[in-house]
Amino acid sequence: MRMFVLPVLALCVALVSCGEAEVKQESKVAEEKTVEKRGLHLGDYGHHDHHHHHEHIKTVTIEKKVPVPYEVTKHIPYTVEKKVPYEVKVPVPQPYYVEKKYPVHVKEYVKYPVHVPKPYEVIKKVPYEVKVPVDKPYEVKVHVPQPYEVIKKIPYEVKVPVPQPYEVIKKIPYEVKVEVPVPKPYEVIKKVPYEVKVPVDKPYPVEVPKPYPVEVEKPYPVIVEKKVPYEVKVPVDKPYKVLVEKPYPVHIKVPVPQPYTVEKKIPYTVEKPVPYEVKVPIDKPYAVYSEVKVPIHKEIPIPHKYHVEVPIIHKEHHHHEEHHFEDHGHHDHHHYGH
């Protein structure tokens, strides 16, 4: 209850204070607007006291509020489009067909006249020997470290653990009998052929092409160009000069003899690995399993042949044959039941 009374009292106090403030403001505005008019219409009454008393005139300033335009920003709501991504399913055929383009060279033949000079010039290349000077013999220095390191591979025995006795897994095929349900009595559907007559309009016209005259052009002379081979002589300078290098003496000044290094070849042994037999111990005797064929009795059903009479249908005795066929079918039904 106290919680409800306190807000009501606070609201009443606020309303009273607002009313008093408005009354005070109105009275102040009225006082500002009132203007004292003392000494304006005194006439002779004020002339007698002019030299003895100067009355003070109060000036009042009136403030008027002039409206001035100012900018007001107004919030106008508008719609904003937002792109929301979503999954788009594109159907892809399976298997997917991929087209691969391969470049193909297509020869395009352009027909234009080609001038061939006569006699035709043939350029023949004749090979000739070219000698390149090479200093023989020439010295090749190979660096050999001293002392020379020789790496020798010594074979050693590697023991592989083999469990005893050794287990051999062998798969032996065996027969699995699968029962196939067969309905009894077994229904046999036999197709009986019968004649089907298709109406054909006889006779019907057949178009036969008749002979007609054909113009045959007479033979006319044709000029055939016959190619005759002829000899083409190619000028070759024979014999032609070949430069051959000849030895010539060269004088070399020998300097004063000084000690110089002489390389001497020293033979050394090279070890070559020789393969030899390595014996692996095998436990003997060991069990060997062999496949033994066992005869299995298998029942093979033998089909039995039976005679089935085919009815012959005639147009004249159609009704009689139908009756006979029904009796025959009834008899066959009894035969299948047995």
C-alpha cells in the first residue's frame, strides 16, 4: 500500500509546482507590458512643481520572440535490402559427360598455278671430309687420395624366426545344397500355333518402269600428255681440291733443366665380391597336405516325354471341333493331375 501512495503524492507535488511556475511567468509578462504614463497629461499641475521636483521616468524594454527558421532533421524509415545467401542445387547428370577438345590438323588444298622451270635445276649435296685438329695423346689427371680408402662388404647371417610347427592354411571347397521351391503339380504352359489370316487386296496394281530413250554421246578426241624422261646434267667439279694438313718442323727453346714432378702409376689390389652359397636350415620331415578327390552322389532329374495331340480346326465343322477341343482339354487336365 505504501508503495502505491508514495508515487501518487510525488505526482501531485509536481503538478502543483508546475502550476505556480506558470502563474508567476504570466504575471511577469504582464508587468513588462504595462507602461507608466506619469507626467504625460499633467498640464498646469505639473508646472508649479517643475522647478522644485524632478520626477524620475522608468523605461521598460519589451522583448519579443521572433521566430527564426532552423533546420529540422526528420528520421524517415526506409527499407534496406539485405542479400541472404542460400543454397542453389544444380542437377548434375551421373555419369558426368566431359567434352575434351583435341586439335586436329586439317589440310586445306588451295588450287593455284605453280610455275616449274624447264629444265629443272637439281641441287645435289656432296659430302666431304672435314678434319678437326685434336692433340693426341693428351694428359688426363685423376686425383687419388693417399691412403686410398677401400670399403669392403662382409656378408653376415640373418636369422629369420620361423614358428615350429609351421601352420599352413589351405582352403578346401565343399558342396552347399540350396533348396529351390518347386510347385506341385508343376504347371506347363505350351503355345499352340494357329493360322491367322490377313486380308490382302488381290490383285493390286504394280508400277513397272518402261524403257525410255537415252542419248549417248559419241566419242571425241582427247589429248593425253605423255611424260618422257630425259637426262638432267648437273655440273660437278671433278676433281676438286682438298686441303690436307702436312707436318712441319717447329723449333722449341728448351729451358734450363729443373726438378719437376713425375707421375708414376702404382698397381693396387681391388677386392671383388664373389657370391657363395648360404645354407638355410629347414626342419625335415615336414607335413605336406595334398588334395584328395572324394566321389559325391548327385541326383540328376531325367525329363519324361509324353504325347500331346494338336487339334485341327476346319471352317465347316467349327462348332463340332470346339466341343471336341473342350473334351480333349478336360482329358489333358486329368492327365496332368495324375
